[in-house]
Amino acid sequence: MSWEKLLSALGDKLSGNVPYIAMKADQPTGQQPMNLGDIEEQTEYYLTLQAGERKTRGMLTGILGGVLGVGAIFLGGMDLYNSRYAWAIGMFFVAFSIFLLPFLWETLRPLPLPVLFNRRTREVYFEQSGVLYHCPWDDIAAVAYQFQLVGPYTGAMRSAALEVLMHQFKRPERQVLVSLGLPMGKDLELQAAFWEYLRAYMNNGPWFDEQGNHSESDKFARSQLSINYKGSKNLSDEWCNLKKLHKESGGRNYLRLSDLVMLFGALILHPNELIREYTYKVAKRRSHSSWPQVVRERLDPNGPTERLIDVERNSGSLEL
């Protein structure tokens, strides 16, 4: 994975005065490691980044089941209270159907696979439309470049992309640039900090401290992963905020209309978020089996450690 190939693949993206930072596995950028919210899962052996539809999977089931389904259950409860048993059974059946049908549709459909960093074999994997791409971590070529998105309503919005170059398994002439997360709202310094997080995980991990140095404790990593947005936490966060205001004011005149509105909104949307997150969890668990066999066996803690690039060399599909 040479730098010449990466710059050639980027083409005119880096032409002109576009600022960019070249990145390698063994070269620090000077930034401290930081998670930008794109990390989906981090374990002792691998780290995954959310990609594409993974960010929205479960939303339909959450909306239908958490709003319309809960509403139907409420109406069924009212019918049951008023001894309208036939109507109650009908409403409960509607509520169950409103949840079950979108749940099955979202969990049984294939979920796009994430970008996967494997510490055991020191590789990065990406799958698109059934085609496996990969690159060895030690020879990885990455670049972060900054640009502006201009629109009639948003004006000029600063963005910075972080991309790595990979090639198709056993077809090295077919290469692809893979974006590590969404570029919107980021700058070069933030992307460099995220790259440092990935470097710390692959080179010094699985756990490390604020400087990226190896640590036996996962405290820093867990604190970084906790910034990932979870709508199911909104209700407890709003409740904790009210308790804090109550304590600070001594229990007198601490309630504000905005606080009550936020608490009520979080309460109404809580079933929605719980169902959405559960649906995504089920879909994600099923998607693990979608990786090709050569990847799945390398995700096994007791599986082979031979890199895919070495497999290609041994089979003669990659020129030495």
C-alpha cells in the first residue's frame, strides 16, 4: 500500500490548496487519542466502525413499535378496563403486529458490515456488496483532508475526511478508498486525534491511557466509548439533571418549564429508543456471520494469525 497509489486514488481531491495530513501506522500525528463517536464495538481482539445503514437500522421499528405500538397497548388497556374485551384483544394484536413486522424486516435483512480492525492479525477489513477488501495495518496508507460543503441553507460547513486505501482480496489491482466515519463537522485535528485512537488500539492496545500508552485498565477507553449517543439514556440524564437542580437550589423553586418539557419528551420517546437499540443489537449480532470465512476464523481468539496479504502471496495472487 504505497503512498503513490493512495495519492493517485485521491486524484484531484488533494489538488490546489486543500490541506491534508498523511498518516501511517508507525508515525504519530502529535494529537491525543479521541473517539469521535464512530466506534461501534471495541474488544480485546477487534474494533469496528459504524458504516452506512448501521447508523439508522432499528429506527423504523422504534418509531412504529415505540410510538404506535405503545399507543395501541394503551388503548387496549382502556378497552380492557371498560370490559370491551373484543376491542382490547384487537388492539393488543395490532400493537404486537406493529412491533413484530418491522422488527423482522429490519433484523432479517442483511446489515452492511462495519470497517473492522483486527489486532490479532494486524489487519483492516471492509466488505461491500459481497466483495472483501483488506490491507495490512503495518503498511496502511491513510490521509485526512479538509474541505467545505456549501449549501444555500447551511452556508459553508467545514468538513474533513479520513480515508484509507484497501485492495480486493486476491485481486490486488482492484483498489478502493474507505472512509473511516462521516466527515461532516470535523477538522484535520479531530481526524488526527481519531487516527491516534486507532493507532493506540492497534499498536499499544487493547487498553491505553490518555497519551495512547498501553494500560492494563480499560478506564480511558470506556470513557471514550461512553460518548457514543444512546437515546435510551435521555430519560435517566434528564432525571439526574432535575435531581441536581433540586440539590443546588435547596429544594425551592428549582423547576423550570423547559426542564419539565425535556423530561416529558424523554419519557414519551423512551420506549422508542429502547426498541430501536434492541432491534439494532439483534441485527448486529446476526451480521457477524456475514463475514467471509477467512475473516470469521481470524476473529476467533484461537484462529489463524496469518494475514490475508500473506495468503495472497502464498497463493501467487499478489506479486512480491
